[in-house]
Amino acid sequence: MSAKLINAVGVAAQLFSHWLHFTTAKRSRSATVQSRPCQAGFTRASGLSKIQAEELLDCLEAHGVHDCQTSYRPEDGFTVSRK
């Protein structure tokens, strides 16, 4: 398994872990607006294949992270990052 794929899977696992923790934990909601931890955790993944980038975008979107963009450079592959 390539390091790029391991990195992308690790990011997805971290997002899922944060989501699972915060959806199952009882917490009091304050009147202030709070950002979701899983949204704040992801910033960028690079060196991905097209399929890896698509799967990462799908995973992020499924966890409420909708402000991502992709870019492609032949020498670096696909990059998924926050806007």
C-alpha cells in the first residue's frame, strides 16, 4: 500500500473517529456557535490518484466537510484541500 493511500485512509479514519466521538458523547450546547472538530481537523492531502481524491472528497462530504477543493499537477498528482 502506498504512503499516499495510507495518509488518505488515516485522514478519513481520524475524521470518522472525531465524528463518532462527538455524536455519541453527551455534551451541553452553549449559545455560541461552535465549529465541529472533524471539520477543523482536515486541511490538506496531496499526492493522490484520481480515485483516492474522489474517495477522500466523498468521505469528507459524508462527515459534513463541504468546503473542499481539488487541484491537479502532473508531477504531484491530485491535492484535496480546504477552501
